[in-house]
Amino acid sequence: MKRHAAFLLAGLLFTTGLARDAVDQWIDRTDLPLLTVETGTEVVARDGTLLRAFTVADGRWRLDPGPVDPGFVAMLIAYEDKRFYDHPGVDPIAMLRAGLQAAWNGRVVSGGSTLTMQVARLLEESGTGRLEGKLRQIRVALALERRLTKEDILGLYLRLAPYGGNLEGIRAATLSYFGKEPRRLTPAEAALLVALPQSPETRRPDRYRNAASEARTRVLDRMVADGAIGPDRRAAALTEPVPDIRLTFPALAPHLAERLRREMPKTHRIETTIDARLQQSLEALAARSARSSFARASLALLVADHRTGEILASVGSPDWTNDKRAGFIDMTRAVRSPGSTLKPFVYALAFDEGLAHPETLIEDRPIAFGTYAPQNFDRQFRGTITAREALQLSLNIPVVSLTEAIGPTRLLSALCQSGGHPDLPGGQPGLAVALGGVGITLEDLVQAYAALARLGEPIRLRTISDAPEATGQRLFGPEAAWLTSDILAGLPPPAGAPAHRIAYKTGTSYGHRDAWALGFDGAHVAGVWMGRADGASVPGAFGGDLAAPILFDAFARLKPATDPLPAPPPATLILPTARLPQPLQQFRPRGAAFATAADAPEIAFPPDGAEVEAGPALALKVRGGTPPFTWLANGAPLILADRARETALRDPGQGYLSLSVIDANGKSATSTVTLRP
């Protein structure tokens, strides 16, 4: 009887206008509950597709509704609150009717609650069975209408309406029951979602399908009776099955999403550069590849657009829920040994400093550097070969010889310039860094290869759509980068791999703990790591056998055809060995290339380490040595067989410049200068 009295009291109060002033004061003094509704963090792809959503603090799925089908909103208002846009929060007609019906029948026949009153109840999480509770809802509803717009109130309902279990809000319901966003719903879907909040637990379609179906039918019948839909649409709607399971929420790029949520705790919608279609495809590729590989295999995959720095896909493991594979570890950020994947950077730096050329002859013979005597992987020696062959065969002895010439610190500096963070055991770099004696992540390796693809110009890879690009100092000249890329592009694809022409390099770390493949074309760069997350050895695991086919498959899933690599820069020296300048025909170890004999050349100007004002020309002077002289700038031969000891470099530009001069006897000198504006 108390509930009946509440209906009658409210109806009389608002139909007779009694004590209007007192009511106004009563409403204005209302302490409203917190109107800011917490919603879970969402991480979305570049096109707005939901990658992963997170529950709110108490474990409920509650998301920002976003665009909602207008047909659903119209059906909701028609069924729940016809005069929603006309009443002040309480519908006096509906309240009076409900009270009279309850008094006449001795029970509640129809509800008098408006959508605003339901929002009041949901905000305070109060019940409806007590007189005090009903009066409180009336008071809060009236106060809400004075402080919020109708759209604001409707938005609160769309966030808070219960749909069974831990589902709250229209978007959580559509994703869970239909696997879709709420922007477009069928009449059958809309009718079910209108009916569920009235009794969310007893009508849950995943548990009580018949009750849910009957409630949906009642809503559709009311819509036909009100003329909102026709009988034919009702009949068609009834043929749609009621969902009998709850779908899992999207969880694409789970490692990346979790990391971004930690890094941006106050951002509820994190917009990324991820391509949802590609991400899903590569996650499937990773899972399939891991299942068909060795026990406890893990795999990481990263794809980026090196023109913009945008990361398009990031796969941290084959299955982030698989504890046996340590799937919870994001292997794109795990520090591992890179194996032979750093060798292209040694060659590019050597080309840049004028120490070698792809057609330069280099020795692959037993050699010792102090106490360090490197061996090739197969324990074989090829004798005299070209630098091109040495890199394509991934031989160890030639690359260590080049590393000694350029200095291992120079290699680490290039990795840092690319934006990487190499982890050096012991702190002091040795020659073994060229063979993988340094720790690095897949993300940093892909970033370094992006710089190689961009002809030596680094770019910061990013996953946030509005993050600014960050570039650093050029790693090496465009000519050296192009020559290195041309060598890598000459490698044949793995057996059975799609026939894409990409520049790529594989690597296998010591003890077969890591298998790598890194590659790029004219637009994209990608990297694959495969191994065990715990660092255990995997006998027989090679980058060429395991990772390279996955790399080519990833490019095939990315696009139907690869983008061509860039044309050679104008100053690129493309000649066979016999036509190269004499000093570049045969690589000489450091002792020969940098001999300090009395007749060795010396760069008199600009001296090493100098800062020189940039201008239309840079004066070059050499003392000592035997003419003619060959001058190289950033590894590119610019002045050949010049007998003069003074010359000029036209339009030198600004920034870092590495100069080399080589005399007729192959003796050389170098000078590194900075050209300032």
C-alpha cells in the first residue's frame, strides 16, 4: 500500500500544483549524486575499431556509448517514457495512472517511472520497493532535469542501464550479445535491448533465452500497437534468433593496449596507429606459426610505415593468455641478442667512411684480433670475396674486420642515433657486437632498419596517432644506405615464401636462442623474432628457416605487392671491382688503411673535429701523400684522381660531414667536421 500511496501522492502533487513554491525549494536543495560516470579505458585502431577495452574498477563492463542507433533510442522512449521530452523529470499523467491502477487492482499494473527517474535510481544504485526510495528518485529526477539537458540524461541512461551480469550500458551489451557497435541495430536487437534493463537478471539471453524472447516480443507488440513499426517488420524481427551466449570483448594488440593504458592512465580513449585488419591477420599468423613450431615457442612481430613512423601492427606473443609460452611477456620489447641482424649497419658505416664498397674484395680467412679469433657459423672459409657476397652469406670474419676498422663504438652510436637503446654487457663494446654481442629489442631493431630503408635518416616509430615525429642525426649517407639495401634486396626469398622483393636480413643468436628476420621495401618495414621467452636454447632454430618465411608472409598480408625500393642517389658509385678507385678495390685492415708512414696524406683543412661555417663551397687541403687524390664526403666519391693539393667541395650543406682522402698508394686520412649555419 505504501507504493500505491507514493503513486497517488506524486500524481496529486504534480497535477494540482499544490505547494508549488515549497516543491521548488525542495528540488533546489537536492544533493545530487556524482554525475560523472566512470567508463572503461578503450584502445582503438586508426579507423576507430575497438582493439581492447578494460573494465571499470569494480569489474563491470561500462563503456562510453558512442554513436547509438536512432531507431533504438526512439523505441526506448516510445516503450519506457513517451513524454520524455515534455515532462520535468516526473510524468504526472503516468504517475497518476499508475497510482489509480495500483489502488484499483491491489497491485502494480504499470510503472510510472520515467527514464529520468530510472537514471536517478541507477546513479544512486537504490532500490524501488520502499516509499522513501521512490520519493528520493522523484526528487533527484526533478533536480536532474533542472541541471541537465534531456540529451545528458539520456546519455547517462545509455551508460548505466543494466543488461545482465557485469554488463552496463548499451555499448557493453551490443558488443557482448551481438559482437557489434550500437550505431546500427535491427528492430529485433533494439527490442531486446529495450526489454533487458527492466529485469536484467531474469531476462539474460545467455541464461534465460525464453524469457528474453518473450520480453522482446512484448516490446515489438507495443511498437506495432503504437504504429512505430508495421506487422511485417515485427514478423521479420521474430525470425532473428535471440543470442544465447555472451561474446568476449575484443582483445587485439593486448600487450600494446595494456602498456598504453599504464602510460596514459587518465586517457579513456587511446587512439593508435594500428591497422585492425592487419593486426588480426598477423596475430593469427603468429598463433599458427607457434603451434607448428618447437615446444613453448614464442613469437613477436612488428610492422611499421617507415615513411611516417606509424606502427601498423604489434604482436607481442602468439597467445597472451598462454602461461606455458609466457604469453603475457611482450617480446617486441624484450632485450635479446640480435645475432647477425646488425651486420648491414657495419657495412653501411664502412661504405660511408670510404673503407669499402659492395664490390670491394675482402678476405674471409683465419684471423685473430688480439686474443679474439672469430669463426664463421659453418667453420668454413671462402678466401677472397666481394663485400656484397660476404654480407649476403652473412660471414663473420669479414664483418669483424670492418668493425675493427670503423670501431665498435661507431656501430653502437649508430644504433643510438636510430632511436634504439642497446644494452651492452660489461659497458665496453668489443668486436663481438657485430655478431650479436649486445642486447636489443625487436622494436629498436625495426626502428634501425627503418632508418636504413629511409637512406640513413632515422625516424621515431610511434603507436599514438597524435604523437610527434622525432628524428635524429643521420646514421650514414644515402649512398651508403642504398648500396647496403641493394645487397639485401639481392637475397632470394625463402623456399615457398611469396615472391616479394624486399631487402631483408636474418639472424640467429648464439646457442640458437633467438631467430630473427628484418626487412623493408619502399614503404614498410617489418621484423620477426622467434624463440622461447625464458631464453632457453632451441637446437636447430635458424632465422632463415623460422623467421624469414613469417616475414614474407607478413608482407603478403600487408599488401598484394611490395613498393619498389628507391632509385640510387645521384652520387652512388655503381662500378665493378676493376673500375673502382684503386683504394676501394681491396679492403685493407686498419693497420694498412690508416698507416702512419711519413708519406701518408694528412687533411690540413678542415681539421678533424672542427666546426666550420657552411657556405657555397668548402675548401679542402691535403699535405703529404702521393697524388692523384680521391676525396670522399660521407662515403661518396666526389673528387677523383685530382693532382691538386687544394680543391673545394661545392654545396656541402649543413650538419655532420665525414671527409676522407686517399692517395695513389692507397694511404688515407679522415676528418670529421660539423658545418654550422
